[in-house]
Amino acid sequence: MHCIFRIWLILISSLNADSLLNFSYGVLEESRGNTSKAENCFLLAYKENPTALPLVRKAAGIRLSDGDRQGAGEIYRDLTKARPDDYFIWIEYGDFLGNSGRGDSAADSIRETAYAKALELKPGDEIPIERMIRFSRELGDDEQARDLLEKLEVNSPSAVMYYVSTTKSLYDNRNKEAQARINKKFLEFMRQHPEWITVARAASEHFRQTNQTDLAIEVLRNHVLAQPSSLDMKIRLGILYFAAKRDVDGVQTLKEVLDIHPRKALAHESLAKYYRKQSLTHEAGLHAAELLKIRGGSPDDFLELAKELMQDRDYRGARVLLEKGVYMHEENLSLRMKLAVVSFRDPETKAGAGRLFREAEMMIPHGSEIEPGFLLESARMLIDQGNTKDAEQQLKAAIRTFPKTSKTETAESMRLLAKIWIKEERNQDAA
């Protein structure tokens, strides 16, 4: 809303009192659908202030809608005579001729002259050069377009990007001279303004795609030094270090990012991939777990990674991961059962694990076979709480359910059951 208000202020700032009144009436009648009355008001406003660009546009548009292209052109010509040193008026005039007189050789000639006048008033400026290059290419004169491009003053991110994109379109992508020009412009600009992210991203990507990884790294390294808050670019830098086989720098850079912003998913993903390639499964698992917590995943994704963490005895890490999994997939029984198990193994949450076991058991459909590993862990929890009666039932069910291949788990269940009987002096022979 503020932006619209500012544009409206700019629009009316060039209007005097009388023209502003008629212009306002025109807008009102236009909103009511009274086109004829609106046009009369706009034309009156134009007569009262023929050098105001908003009114010139309106008046010329009305002439064009009446089929009077010559009259519309005269309105713009009068404006250029009244404001000959206004650079933007010449751009506006050239654009008008391009839109209304395309294909007309006389109009094209005047259009070229208008853009040339704008360039004369603002040498090296991107807007008139862009217009003149477009005009040259419409005529099929790429050589003139190339000459014009070299006159561009590359002093802003948009000018750099325009220079690069236009160079690529004007030359064959195998042209070494053109590639050298692009390299030079990118490096010159990034050494002057390493903090500008748009160009840093484009330059690093250009150098990466053209197998100039060292230059891509140089650009991003200078950028993040000048702009420490540019964490996404720092992640790109870390990934480029890996591509250049500079693994130590890559790990250090990505860890620095995570020290500042621990939820940067791409940094975790890149480190997880790196550690897996190095067969460092524990470190890879830690970052993969963080990635799952940030981006989410399927229940199987959570279960598989939790299993890896449990094998490394990182019960806290597995628990935190499964808590996120249960939050995202609250109806998934396997996740709830595994969360109960790992919560009992984690010293921080061991005391409250009983509730999680009960919640998981309540979700098991009546008559369904319960996973024996869950029964064994549930029995351990009950023994820890002194509830040997229920623990005995869980252990018996686990022994019946474990497959023949699970000899270690079956033996552990039988050992715990025997300890209960011995302690309570029951079933001594069986124990």
C-alpha cells in the first residue's frame, strides 16, 4: 500500500493545480466506466501541462486508440523539444516508437536517434545501451550490438549481469575471447564490490561451470569475508572446497555456518555425504539426523537413522530424532515403540519411559502380534520399576515371538526370566 502511494505521489508531482484537477476527474470518470468523459478530462489536463510525462502518456494513448499514430507521435516530439536535456524523455520517446511504429523504417530511424540522444546525455548508462542493442539485434546487426556492449559502464550488479548475459547471447559459447571478457568483468567487479551477493552467486556459478573452481572459490571466499552474514554463499563455498579436494577447508567452513545457524539443512546434508564417503558413519549419522529433523522424512527414514545412532550407543541423539519423527507421524506405531525403547536407554529420559511404553501399547490393535524387541525392552523397564509380574508376561510373550534367527535376543529374554524366578525362588528347575 505504501509503495502504491509513493508511485501516486511521483505521478502527480509533475502536475500543476489545474491539470491535477482535470487528471483527477479523468481517473474518477475512468473508474465509473465513462471512457469518453475520462478522455476529455485527460486531454484538458494535457493542454494545461503538456510537459508532464503522465499526461503525455495519456494523451498519446488516446490519439493511438483513435487511430491517429501521427498525432500521438507529435505529442512526444513536442515533449522532446520542451525537455531536450531530460534523458528519460528520449528513452520514453524511443519506446513509444518501438511499440507503435514497429516495421516503419521512418519510425525506426527516429527511434534509433532517440536512444542515441539518451546515450549522449548519459554515456555508458545501461538503459539506453540496452535499448540500442535490442534495436541493433532486431535489424540483425550483431556486430554493432557488440560494439555498443563494450561502451557499457559496469557499475552496478544489474549492469554486470546484463553485460554477462548479453555477451553470452552475442557470442558462441566456445568463443574464448568472449569467455575472457566475462571472466575479466566478473573479477574486476567482485574485487571492487565483493559484498554484492547477486554478482557473487553468478560469478561463482560461471567459474564453476567453466571448470575454473579456484576462481569460483576466490569469489565466494572474498564475498563471505566482506559479508559474514551471507551464510548461503558460505555453504556454497564449503561445497566448492569439497569439489576441489580441499576437504579440511570444506568441513571447517560448513561447521562455521552451523555454529551460527544450526538449522542450515544444506550444510548438514553436505557434511553427511562427506562423512559417509569417508566411512565415518557416526559423524554422518549425526548430520543426517539433524537434516531429518529440519526437512522431515518418512517413518522408515527416521527408524533407519535411529537404528544407526543406537548401534553407536548415541541414545540421546536417537531419542531426539524419534521425538521429531513421532511429532511428524503421530499415528505411526513403529516410531512410538522405538521412541519408548530408546527413551528407556537414554539416562536423561529413563525415568519417564514407562508412559511411552504404555502409550505405544494402547495403539497396538487388539489381537495383533507385538514386536518381540519391544516386549523385551518393556520387560526391562518393568523390572527396573520392580514390576516383575508384568515383566514375566512380557518376557514369555517375547520368547514365543522371536524368530529362530534371533538367538541372542531369545537368550537374553530367557536369562531375564530366569533371574526373576531365582530372585523370587520360583520355578527353580526351569530357571
